[in-house]
Amino acid sequence: MSSNSGIQIPSRLPLLCTHDGVLLPGSTMRISVDTARNMQLVKSRLLKGTSLKSTIIGVIPNTRDPEHDSDELPSLHSIGTAGLAVQVVGSNWPKPHYTLLITGLCRFRVTQLLRERPFPVAEVEQLDKLEQYTEGGQADGELGELSQRFYQAAVQLVGMLDMSVPVVAKLRRLLDSLPRETLPDVLASMIRTSNKEKLQVLDAVDLEERFKKALPLLTRQIEGLKLLQKTRKLRPDDDKRVLAIRKGGVFPGRQFSLDEEVEDEDGDDTAMLEKKVKAAAMPEPALRVCLKELKRLKKMPQSMPEYALTHNYLEMMVELPWSKSTTDCLDIRAARVLLDNDHYAMEKLKRRVLEYLAVRQLKSTLKGPILCFVGPPGVGKTSVGRSIARTLGREFHRIALGGVCDQSDIRGHRRTYVGSMPGRIINGLKTVGVNNPVFLLDEVDKLGKSLQGDPAAALLEVLDPEQNHSFTDHYLNVPFDLSQVLFIATANTTATIPPALLDRMEVLQVPGYTQEEKVEIAHRHLIPHQLEQHGLTPQQLQIPQDTTKDIISKYTREAGVRSLERKIGAICRAVAVKVAEGHKVSRVESPTEQHEGKAYQNTENKDEDSGIASPPEMPIVIDHIALKDILGPPVFEMEVSERLTLPGVAIGLAWTPMGGEIMFVEASRMEGDGQLTLTGQLGDVMKESAHLAISWLRSNAKTYLLANGSADPLEGTDIHLHFPAGAVTKDGPSAGVTIVTCLASLLSGRLVRSDVAMTGEITLRGLVLPVGGIKDKVLAAHRANLKRVIIPKRNEKDLEEIPAHVRADLDFVFASTLDEVLNAAFDGGFPAAVNHPQVVSKL
Ligand code: ADP
């Protein structure tokens, strides 16, 4: 820079107007050029000119170039810095622009603007007389003293930096070799200063004033550094200081950084990562991989896409809970209390869960079976899982598997893919932050399968206690020990769980609830919970048992309690509005009366005046009328008795993944030639049942006097059998008895009893075989208010599972033959003419 001293700048200079940054003599700055006038200047002066003079331009700070070319040039700052364009880089992206590297030479003042277009050119007067500077010599008087103070401050600043860094050492040497007068400009552009402060230094044409303006800035920087070093001593990571300096740049035009957290981040990121890797207590193989990746990362430039990938990978690795775990605090007695408090009914399930926990308490390294709760939605499977986690004092994480059809969802993507990430198991572990959580694998029966591999196969590895201590996620590519994780699965049905997976699990059936159980659950758990959720108290809202029963029977039809909970939520919302309105009125009208129970009695008259509806008396009790107001007219009416007013209708009991259901079977006949038509989305087994039923009836038509005198009841007749709710596929053998009863009713013209439901598989010889899902089916019949249930004799043992009060309400008929079924299904029995065939006289 001392070599500039002889330079005389031209008297006419093209002007580059900048709006970000101030160029000071003696520093170098990068300027982005994208406005029309500046672009023109670069094109015609810098890109075409050949002489050294043509690369000298005037840089005028703080000027915004007008949007359009034709616009007037705004008023220019009168003082600028003549600069030497050292480098010009052009680019067309994202829009055409140039980047100039300019080194400031000296100040100038604009004396006259000669022209404005295509770029401004002005007559200038050089202000810094560079050749006058005393080379190394001392100035006298106040100026001398100022420059000495400034020099010392600069030396102090550099002294605070780390001399082992080459640029710092170079700066230290420069301080001695530069003329003192240039120091304010050089240092002001290096240290952290705002544009405004730099502009003040630029405007200080007088040397003395310039020193005065720049000295406080320098002192401020020194103080800042001191403060920083103090805090660093508290956190003894000294290496940051070096990095800060290296980055902050003693390069001309760049500034020191005090905001280390923001600007140093990437610099010491790898150092931080390395620390984290060492602190993560990984097993040997993982640590080795991490250190190797870290080494690669250090060599990589940050702009490389792989840098981000590797960085993310290492972040993931250090966040995984390799050896972090919670301690189990299992106390079986407390667990029993907690399970009982959280859940009403479900005795069998709770007993099995307690057994499971008890064994764990006795043998903590238990590699027991994985529990799988199977039952309709809303019966509390998830919430039991959550309770188990609480009793054990473990973290809980739910992994929804419904619709997952790609094995990388479980096992992760290989890191070669863009956007690759670990699977849900590893992600879950990262989320909970410990390696022994309770993982609830929700809806294992809804796992899909696709070309991307079979997620069930991947789950097998996760769940197998022999393999899962070295589960290898594709993304991590190192084994992670899952043996401490407690897995619990839930499903609606076992039918769609892949057999290999089912084999690993112990299935616990969670059947639906009876109406009485639902009422209890509502009053013990759902209502208090919903009240709390809506900020209400039992003093504000009461739902009597009768209303709950109404909600259950008229507004919901489900095995679980989920829509019941939603309906209660709807009531709470409606009441919350009333309560909030009440509050407001009472606050406005009579604030003192609020505490009293009957806070609203006086407000009525005032309300009439003000036109505000009177707030309701507390508590608000939901009766039948209020229920109808809030939830609308009943959604489900008891339609059973109405539908059984014609012959040819019977009620069967079906099991679906949603729980038990009652199912109507309808038949009609018309003239034809003995065809059987079946509708209602039936599976093959169901169709076979229908054919069996017809065959049995034809062969026994005479016995039951169904044929109307002819040999075959189907002679000249077509029969149509329909199973309503056509959108739902129905299959399974258990509708056999219902079809027979329905057809017998049609052919005999007699009505089936309207309060009877039945289930059972039939054989061609008229025997009734046992079926599954008896508890759910019986509960469905009970829900529908039916009185008699016909079930196969061999299912009698299943009644044990059914609550006593339900058993007491129902009249069970155990049938082993179709004859018994028909007798129970019709009022007054269905007499067979058994005695007659043998005794009919042939005469
Ligand atoms: P699932 O997982 O079986 O579909 P959830 O566990 O999500 O059902 O249960 C739905 C709601 O019903 C939860 O708020 C739960 O607390 C409640 N619930 C279900 N069964 C019971 C029960 N026996 N006792 C208390 N609350 C229950």
C-alpha cells in the first residue's frame, strides 16, 4: 500500500455508485454490480479498457441506483474513494451481474458531474495527497500524539490475537511498515464497524479528525475482544479463538467477528461433532465408523453435497441413545393399581399384562414373547400400552404401521440415495432418547406389501429376540442393540397379520364392551377426561347415566368407546359455550355475585333490558332434550322389530374386525325355474353356506311341510337371498343357520321371532357346528336389545367370557341340529311332521 503513494488519479472518473458497504483507501472490497448504470460502467470501462488508468474508477458509497435507466440520478455523496478494479467476474445466474474486486487508493471529492448516462462521469479533486505522507516518520503536535495512541491501540488489538496464525503475524509486521496516516482507514475497514461509521471515517478528510473518528471504534473492538476472552476462560475451548481470527479475516475488506456463535458455526462444527462422537458412548464398531467419517468430513469442502450428507449422518449417530437408558421401577402392586385406575373392565387382558410384568420383575433379561393386543378400534389397546410404559417408568413411543408398504420404512434407506433417512425404529429411538423405551407397533395387521420389499420381513428381524441385539438399519449401516426395547403390537384382526410375524407374538384378544361397561367407562374415565380437556368442572356439567345410555344406543354403534368419547366431547363443547357466555354476562353485570352458587338469579331482569340471553343455572344437566339439541336426532334407531314384520327375514350374528354386528338376512321368491340369486358382496364360503341351506331345506321340505304339496319347494320358483349393507364384503361359514331360518320362514310363510339372533355353521345333514367370535357376537345381540341368542352347542363353553349381567339378560339356546334352531327361532316352535311319514297309510 505504501507503493500507492506516488499515484495520481485522473481528474475525470467514471463513478460506481454502491449501496452496500463503504470502500476505504487501503482496503479491498468485493462489490456486486447489477444495476443498469453500474453494468454499463463495467462493460465499457473495465472490460474494454486496456490501460491501467482505465481500471481506476470512483466508488461513491450509499447511493441507490434508480430502477429505470431514464430516471434521474439521485444526489450523490460528495466524497468517494478512487479504486483500482483488480478483478471482474461475470455471471448470468440468477440474473446477469458482475462482481468486482476493488482496492481503495485515495479519497476524492466530486467537483462537477459531467454526464449521467450511460454511466455517471465526474470531474474530481484528489483529497489524500499520498506522496505527502511521512514515511515511517513521526508527525508533531496533537496529530502526532493521536497517531501514536492509535498505533498503540492497533498493536494492542493485534496482540490479543493468536500470533501463530500467519495472517496475524503479517498484520503485526504491516503495522510497523505502514505510514501511520493510513492506519485509520486500514483498521476501520478491518474491524467490526457499521457502514455509517465507515462513512464517517471516509468523510473525515482532515487527518486529525479521521484519527479521532476511528480511535473509538478501535477501542470498542478491543473491549469486545477482552469480554470475549473472559467468557472463553470460563469455557476453556481456546481453539475457537484461532478459528475466529482465521475466519474473521485479517484479509483486507473483511471484518473481525464477535458473534462467534453465528459466524463460527461451520468452522468449529467438526470439532464439536468430534466431541459429541466421543461423548456418545457408542460401541466399538459404531465409533470406528464415526471417526472414519469424521476424518473424511474434515477434508471435504463444505460446498460439496456429500458434506451435508456426512454431517447429517454423524449428527444422527451422536444423537442415538447408544448407552442411555432409564431404570425400570417396577412394583407389581403399584402396577396393578395403576392398570385398574386407568382402565375399567378388560380383566383378562390386565391379568395377562400383570403376569408379563411380574415375570420381567423376576427376570429382567427376559426374552419373552411380544404381546399383541387384538381387538376392535377404541377398546383401549393403545392406552394399555401407554399404561405399561408408565408402570415400568419407561419412555413410550407409538409407531403407526398402517399402510406401510416399503421395507425401508422400517429398515431405513441406504445412504447412497438422495434424501435417505433411517427407518422408523431408529427414528423412534432418537425421539425418545433412551434405548429401552416401550414401542407400540400400532396396526400390524395393516402392513402392506409392494415392490419395495416386504416390511413384515423387516419387522421380523426387529421383533426376534435372537436377532434384534444387532439390528442393522440401512442408513446407519452399523448394528444397534434393540434387545432392551419392549415391543407391544396392536391389531384389529389376526387374519391379515403375516403368519411368520404372528408366530413371534402372543395374541391377547381385547373384545368389545357391553353397554353397561361402556356406561362405567364413560363415567369413570371419559367424562372426567373430556371435562378437563374443555376446562369444565363437574359443578358446571353433569351427564346422568340415562343420558350416557342414550348416547351409547342412539348415537354410536361400535365395539369400543371412541365415538362415545367424541360425542361426550361434543357435549362439552356445547356446554363450554354456555358457560363462557354466562361468565361474561355475570362479570359485566355483577362481578361480586360470581362466587355464589346462584350467581345468576339477579341478572335476569338486567338481561332483559340489555337483551343478553340469561346465563344457565349451574350445573348444566344434560337430559334427553338437551342431548337432542346438541347431537341432533338419533342416528341409530332400533329397527329390529320393524324389519321382522314379513316372512323371509332373520337376524344373524357376524364378527368383523370392528367387533360383533347383527346382520339381517332377507329372502324373497318369485316365479321362475328354481334359480338361487345371492346379493350383498358375499365371499365364496358364504355362497356355499347358502347352497347348503337350500339343499337341506329341499331335502327336508316334506318333513317340515314346506313344499306346499309338491315334491320340491323350489319348483316353479326363483329365490333371491340378500345380505344388506352391501358395501361390506361378508364371508365365513357362520351364517348357515340364519340362511336356513330365513328360507324356512319364507317357504312356510311364518314370521321369525323378532327378538332372536343366531349364529352357527351347518352341514348337509343338518348338524350345527361351532363358530368363533362368540363374545363379540353376543355383545352385539345384547346391544341391539335382542332377547334370545341361538348358538352352536359346542360353543357353550365360550359363554364364560361373557359378563354375568349380559348372560342374565339373554336367553341362550344351544343347538346341535337345525331342527333345534328352527324350533327356537319361531314362536311356538317349528314342528316337523316327524311322526307322520312312517305312519301315513298307503291305502
Ligand atoms: P385402540 O388403541 O384400541 O384403538 P385407544 O387405546 O386409542 O383404542 O382408546 C380410545 C379411548 O378410549 C382412549 O381415550 C382410552 O383411554 C379410552 N378407553 C378405552 N378402553 C378403556 C377402558 N377400559 N377404560 C378406560 N378408558 C378406556
